[in-house]
Amino acid sequence: MNRFSKALAVVLLSGALAMGCGGGGGGQPTGGIHAKLGYSEGGGLRVVQVPPGGAADLAGLRVNDVIIAINGTSVRELDYESIVERLRGPAGSSVQLDVFRDGEVNTVVVMRQAYTR
């Protein structure tokens, strides 16, 4: 993946996570992790931005963390749509992320928050 396609992937992934696509909550507001993500060179999803007070911030995600699995499934096995679908879901539900940080893998549970427009 070249520099342009990586930058485009960041824009597309963060846009999809912010625009309310997928992950319908059966009448409940759709929520997400409230973080801007991009593809990491070594595989996984690099956290690019963590808005203060958002779900990712409250769960302890940090800029430059690399998400390597979502609910136990490696992100290397998932396409773009599957990643978005797994990160989004009913507001108030949780998603488990395996995160590589400082040479260690930690599990972070993020409580999805509703998106406001």
C-alpha cells in the first residue's frame, strides 16, 4: 500500500466510523469507539486521533496504539467493511480490542457511544 492509498484509507475509515453507516442497533442509536484510525505498516489499525471524552479516550486508547484484533478476530483477516461493522454497534454495547502498545498486547474494552451530527 503506497503513501497515497494509506492516507485515503485513513480518511475513508474515519469518515465511515463518523457517518453512521452499518451497525444498526435495532432501534437503538448506532454508536462507535470515537477514534480516528488508519492502517498500520506492520498490520493492524493505528489510532491516529482520540477525541477527549469520547469512548476511546474513556477506555484508555492512545494515539499510536495499534489495534490488532476486534472481539478476538485479527484485523488482518478483515476487510474494510467488516472492520467498520465490528467497531460500530448499538450505543452502550461494548467491543473488545487487542491493542499493541510499548511492545505489549493489552485488551481494551470500549463502551460504544452514540454519534451526534
